[in-house]
Amino acid sequence: MLDVARIKADFPIFDAQMRGGKRLVFLDSGATSQKPRVVIEAEADFYFSKNAAVHRGSYLLAERASEAFDTARADVAQFLQVEADEIIFTKSATESLNILAYAFGNPKSAHFVKEGDEIVLSELEHHANLIPWQQLAQRTGAVLKWFNAQEDGSLDLSQISSIITDRTKIVAITHQSNVLGSIPDIKPIIDAAHAVGALFALDACQSVPHMPVSPGELDIDFLAFSGHKALGPTGVGVLWGKAHLLANLEPMLFGGSMIESVTMTESRWADAPKRFEAGVPNMAQAVGLAAALKYLQNVGLAAIHSWELELTAKALVGLNSIEGVKVLGPQGLEQRGGVISFTIDQLHPHDVGQVLDQYGVAVRTGHHCAWPLIRKLGVTGTTRASFYLYNDMSDVDVLLESVEAARDYFRKN
């Protein structure tokens, strides 16, 4: 069990009052996480004492900035148990996945996707891991295929041999659904992809901040996650890839820092990760992200995941006991994280969210940037509660109380 009172004291935002003087019950960490003081201070300290363009100046301040930035890269690599030169800093996981999809569409890349090749996804995907691949298929004439989502949030793998074939070039799957909290069984998919020479990319936005994730143990080829969901700043994301694969991918952005040499007629790219980091990088944000990941490591990712499942267990029992409420996705704790989506009979999720806000409860409502999955579920949208290390059982109590109040309010009116 986590010492949530001690953890919550590290987050200044929980001193803020909500409507009517209510305390903040933040249950929208699936969208973005709150930031501990050490992260805010790390980012501020960079601007206070180290602010200079990294890897450019030969003066002391630039040396300090470069050292802080390089150390941040090493810290992120240590967190993922990979090599530092395999870590690419981006502005977001969305940008990370777009960089990857663009690279696969460049004929100069070793794994160029061409007409007739196949790209494999799933119905669980966030738009950030769907639309870039859609666009790649449209540009190249590749065929887009996908695994169907099932009612419990798992993927239907019964047709895996016909979905992943010797024409498959890339398979990109979420590690955890941002809508249902389900964790699909990706090992058979990874094995099937590698068996035909395809590469596997993991959207780890909903997993890296909440549980131990090792690309080496998973045997994947690429991974993307966002800093702001992992207690870090906005404006920074990570793209990881195996070194030999990054060495044979073409960049998407061009300019300073990412070149080895330039003439008036041609350019040669620097080695990874620099070739993918054109321009002055998000230096302070990278330093803040490193501080966030250290904070998570100090608490313990396994302990965080276990605690979130305890919160989820209580919430599932409570929500399922409220008349008119339907929980979507997995009903148990197997293969899931701390995300729950639900509907209330005859109520629009936005209306539910507004009532919950009166209780200080912050949840996400709508389609959660996952339209295909929402349509598959047969709903217009859901109300989503997502837990993190700073939530406790009293937060679940307030959630349940406010959900019941929302149902009763609209029944009377």
C-alpha cells in the first residue's frame, strides 16, 4: 500500500479548492498527470541557473545546459533499461508516432512501406496511433489491417495468421487502452510480427507511467510515451527504437543540430538520436521529465500499479452496484490498469461530468480520441475515471457518491 497522504503532499495543486470549496479529486490522469514539486523545481532550476542552447556554446552556461540535457537522456534510458543513444526527445508521443510513421513512408528508409505492404493496428488505438498509420497507408498504397476489440477490452487473435502475413511491414499496438484500461495480450502479436520479418511499435502512453515496462523484456522494436502523463512537463515525449533500426530511418524534421555536414546542394544527417532532434530541443522539459521518472522509480512502479488496481477494484464494485450504471470493458483485475469507462442510462457523458465537477471530481468525458472503439462499443461516449499514485480510497468514495447524485439529479429533472 502506498503512503498516499505523503505522496499527495508533494503535489502543490492539491492545495487548490474546486467549486463550492470542494477539494480536488483528480481522476483524469489518463489525459494528463499532476506534477510533483520536484518536477516543477527541476524545470524552473534549469531556467534559473542553466538556460542556454545545448551542444552549441563553449561557455560555462552552455556546458551546464548540455550536461543537464545529456544527463536527462541517460536517466530516461535507465528508466527504460535501454541505451542512451536510443532515446529521442520529441514534443509528445503523438509526434513520436508521427516521426515513426513518416520514416516508414520515406523511400530512403530501410523499412520503406510501399504499395501492397501491410500495416497492422487494433481497434483499441488512440487516434495518435491510428491516424499517422492511416495517412501512411493512403500515401503509399499500403493495406491497413487491424485486430478487432472484444467486449472485455481484449483483442480477438483468432485470425492472427491472416492479419499478420509476409506482406506485413509494421505492427503498432497500444500497451493499454486509454478508454477501457484493458491490457491486450501483445506477446503473440509480437512473435507473429517478428516471424514474418515485420517490426513492432508499442504505444506505451498508458503503461509506462503506471507499471514497469522494459522494451528488452517485451522484445519490441519501437516505443513511444508522453512526459505529461508520467508526472513530467508538457511539451516533451519520448521515441525509443533499437539503435540499428534508428540508424536506417529517415528524419521528419530538418534544420540545425540534426546534420553531420551541409553544402548548398546536399546534407548528411547526424547519427541517432540527433538526426531526429532538429532545432534547439526542449531542454528544460527533458530535465523535468527525468526528475518525474526518478520520482516514479523512488515510489516504485510495481507498487503504483498494485495500488491502482486496489482503487480500481473498489470502484468497479461500487459502480456496478449503482442502478443504471454500466461499466464497459474488463470487469475484473486481470490484464487491466487503473482506467474505468462507464455510462449512465439516458445521460450524456458531458452532463455526468458537469455534475461530478460540482463535487470536485475531475473526469474525462466523450470519445477519448478513440472514435473507432467508441463506435464499436455502441455508445456516443463514456465517462472515464483514471487513477494514479496520488489517489486514495476516499477519492473513490467521492466518485461513487457523485455518480449516484448525477443519476438522481437527471431522473428528477
